[in-house]
Amino acid sequence: MNAPIQAFKGAAIRAMIYAKVNTALEGGMQTLDEMLAKHLLTPEQHHDISAWTRWAKTPEGILNMPPHLWRALELASVLVDFDGEASSA
């Protein structure tokens, strides 16, 4: 895949994830809790992501989350959406 397309996809995924994290913050961490309940995040990942978002407080701060937490959150986000689509099908 060429670099600009890959960079665009990465940016789009990060924007989607940020929107989910922001929604989770506004909704009392419901989305992150759902990811934990479905075993899409480990308890440690859930704790670290929750702590990071509380500490960062701004969109820019949240987007600076460490890469290992982003990867975990991106994968969990895709899987929780997949699970939701499968349940409604």
C-alpha cells in the first residue's frame, strides 16, 4: 500500500478511536467498560487507557497516548463494532 494512503487510513482510524474515547469519557467510560467486559481489553489496558484519558483531558493529549495503548484500543474498537454489527444482523 502506498504511504499516503496508509497515512490517511491511520489518521482516519485515530480520529474514529478519538471519537470513541471522547464518547466514553462523556458517557462515564461505558465504551471502555464494554470492551473490558467483552475481554477485548485486559484489565491493565483498561486501567492504563482510562488513566491516560483522565490525565490528558484534551483531544491533543489523548491523541498522544502511547502506541501500545493505541494499538489495543484500535483493535478493541474494531472488534466491539464488529460484535455490534453481528448482533444486529
